[in-house]
Amino acid sequence: MGVGHIGARVPRAYRRAMTNAPTPGARSVPSGGTGPAAPGPAAAPGPPVGRPAPAEGPGRTDRTHPADGTGPADGTDPADRTGPADRTGLDDRTGRRDRTGLAGSTALVTGGGSGIGRACAVALAAAGARVHVVDIDAAAAKAVAGAVGGTAHAADLADPAAIEALPADVDVLVNNAGLQHVAPLHAFPPERFARIQQVMVTAPFLLMRRCLPHMYDRGWGRVVNISSVHGLRASAFKSAYVAAKHALEGLSKVLAVEAAPHGVTSNCVSPGYVRTPLVEGQIRDQAAAHGLSPDAVVDDVLLARSPLKRLIEPEEVAAAVLWLCGPHTTYVTGTSLPLDGGWTAS
């Protein structure tokens, strides 16, 4: 309930004043705060927030999920009427980009040679970004970069020196690289545990640290961390992976708090089991270990806790990443977006 209690007596003069007396300069605002419903004095615009107008970049054409929210405005969306866009291409009240996609922006995607990373590289390039594709597999990185008109970087993210050699002038950072090892905790190899933390926690930290000065200087940036349902829940025999994803979720939230005054958002996308080479390998291993068919492993093992009985496709994850980089998510930061088929709801 609000302040006070039900049944309290309100002085008659106060009731009459509240009922009949208009408040000078009052404006009516509909629920949701999207704009005034009745005329009133115009609010003074705040200082422009944003990054310098990007240079025009070449369009990208490659197979991808439709770019959510990045197409041309049709003139009917109330979001287009929230305030004048300044010369930087950002709305000076919301910090939202105009509807030109990511043209002129630079993105860096780790683990971009396959799976979710590849899908993210394709989607970001299709939205107009110049994409740096980072992968430990040089040939895979080169193939994806060639397909999207980007730049390939072969790097072992467990090596801090390799991270220092990557570009720092990045507007969109997608921390996606990961690896898995399955073993009981008491038998988990310590060196394997350490490597998983280096690639999945320390590397994102170092990349954030490296790219943030550029984002802060431009007044705009997007950090999207590919977490997992295992950043929100636990499974047996995956101590290193679960620990790393939980740490990534916390790191993302800290960045969201620190970066908010600079026009930079940080969020996690937390999918369930995605149809990637990593998961396909787990399916084969589980089928061999338990004498099951691959379909039975998917339905009865991997998806046992998911109401939706299918793997999520990499392009679906990439669509969520693109949405978080789009014009309608400037107020979305510090969150984790589960794409888990209802796993965390059950």
C-alpha cells in the first residue's frame, strides 16, 4: 500500500482543493510516460547525449535473422515522437539512436567462428556494423569474416597478451567465447577449471576494460555478454562452467551500474541449450555414455527441465543480441534475458 492507511479522514478543505483547484503548469501524461496527452509548457531539452555521427558504412547482405527494431520507421510509432534527434543521430531525451541500424558502428564478437558467435557476427553485419570476428580457430574466424565483410582475428583468450592485440575502438562488444568440461567436482582437473575461468570471466573483463574508454569517449556503447541458463541455475558435473557464467552475470551488472552515466549498457543473454558445435558434442558424448539415441538425449537429458522441447537456434540468440543494441533498449541495462524455453520458470 501507499503512505497512510485506508479509512484515514481527509480534511474537507484539502479534499475540495485537490478536487477543484488546478495546479499551475500541470500536464497530463499517459501511463507509460510516452508523451503529453494534453498541451502544456514544453520542457527544456536536456544536453545532447550521444556519439558523433558515424561515417556511412557499406550495407551487408548475408543470411541472418531479421534485424529486430532496426528497420525504417513508418511514422506511426510513438517512440518516433519523443523528441528531436540531435546531429549525432541520437534522441536528446532518451539517448536512443535514430532508426539507421548500426551503420558506422564497430562490433567485436568473441567465439565468432561458429555457433552463437557466428550468428551474432552475421546479424550485426547485416545491421550495418563493421565486425571483428575473434576465434581461437583462425580458419573459422577467416571464413565468417569473409562472409560478412569483417576482419578476422585468431586469438587464444586465455592469453592476456592476445587480448591486448585486439582492437579497442569498439562500439558493440559481444563476449561469447566459451568452453565446457564435464566431470564430478572432486575429480575436476584444476588446470581445466582455471582455463575456463580465464576464457569466460577474465577475458570479458579485460575486453570491457580495453573497450570502455572508446565507448565512454563516444557517449554510446553496448556490451552484450552471452551467459547461459547456467548463469542462473546449476547442473551437476559442470562446476567450472556454472561458476564462470555466474561470475559473468555479476560482472555484467557491475558494468551496467558504472557505465550508465556514459551512455553504455551492459546485459546478459542467457539461453538454454543452443544448437551449437559445443552442444552437439555433448549430445554425442551423452548418447555414447548412456546408450541412448541423440534424440533421446535431447528430450530426456538436456531438455528434461525445459517445458519447450527443442534446442534454440543460434539465430534466435543473435536476434536478442541485436535487439539489445537497437534503438528501443536504451533503458535496458544490468539485466539477464533468459531464452531458456521456460526452464527458469519451472
